[in-house]
Amino acid sequence: MNSITAIFRRELASYFATPLAYIFIIIFLVLSGVFTFYLGNFYERRQAELAPFFMFHPWLYLFLIPAVSMRLWSEERKSGTLELLLTLPISLRSAVLGKFLSAWVLVGLALMLTFPLWLTVNYLGEPDNGVIVAGYLGSWLMAGGFLAIGSCLSASTSSQVISFILTLVICFLFVAAGFPMVLNVFQGWAPATLVDAVAGLSFLTHFEAVSRGVLDVRDLLYFLVMIAFWLLATAIVIDMKKAD
């Protein structure tokens, strides 16, 4: 546990030692406001809710999360410090978890800083704050899933650009799996169980359910399993690269 904490602190401090953390937070806050009030027609809805805010999160994360995750391991490999990190008296599991948690907390901090939106809807009306809390939880869990995928792909290459592109593509596939146009491709010939399985792989399907305030164990478990799977894959990839 101490080694995880040490890696976590080291990585989190490194984010704020460069402009990356500040740029990420500022861009996230600005785009969240623009999407909520302009594209989401916040005032035109005349409802005290944050649905317009949460509906754009999958698309924000699709481009912003890869920018955070691409440096998790690619930078270590490119600079040659990965070998040094792995020679320290810490386990590979601790390194993977520490790095992931630092990035996840960074995203969580950006989410927390959107609290003025929450205060705004409470000032304008009487929103269901339980639904809003569920939306924040679902958004953070979804961000964790994106980051875990990015962690694995960052470990597979020393190029941050390639890591960014691969993460964007894979995450898009997991988001698009729930689109009607994608499901319609399967509905013509595939059994309903397969169609449901494809829809069940979508971040969008599970996030929309949670953001509506429906805290189904299956949705929460989906995000946790996704995070665990891709972090395990990260450790396997790093171990294979180390063996090479």
C-alpha cells in the first residue's frame, strides 16, 4: 500500500509540475460550460437538472482522456526510466495502480470543479440532487474505464501520439457499440442475445442508465470490471515488454 501511495503522489505531482493538469482542467471546464449552456440548450429546457451537462461527457472524455493517459507509460519507455522504475522495491501491480489512480484523481478534481453548475441548478429550482450525485459517480467511473484502456495502450508503445490515437479509436468503439445504427447491423441476422451483448459493451449504455439516477449493480460492476481488466492487461503488456 505504501508503494502505491508513493507512485500515486509522484505521478500526481508530475501532472502539476507541467502545464498538462492545468490545461486539461481548464479545457474540461470551458467545454463543459459551452456544451451545457449552448449545445445542451440549458435555459431553453426550463428544467433544473444537469442532464445537458452529463450527456456530453462521453465525447469530452473521448478526446481529453487519451491526452492524459498517453503519457502514463509511453513517456517512461521513451525516456528509458521504465527500467529504472521497475528496479525499485515496488511491485508491478503497485506501479500500475499508482499511475492509474493519479490520473483518475486528476479527472475527479476536474469534475469537482464543475460544482458551480450544481449550485446554479439548485439556485434556479429544486433538482433531484440524488440523480446529480449518480451522474457524477457514473461520469467518474466512465472516466476510469477510458483511463484504464489508455493505460494499457500507453504501455504498448513508446510514442505518445500513437497511444493517443489508439486510445481514441478503442474508446470510440466502446462508446459506439450502443448506437442504434451499430445495433441495427446485428439485428438483421444475429440473435437477440448477441445484440444485447454488443449493446452491453457500450460505455454509453451503462453511463446513461447511471446518470438517470438508476444505480443498478450491473452498471457499476461493468465499469469496475472494465477498469480491472484493462489494468491487468497493462501489467501483462509491461511484463512482456520487460521480458523483451
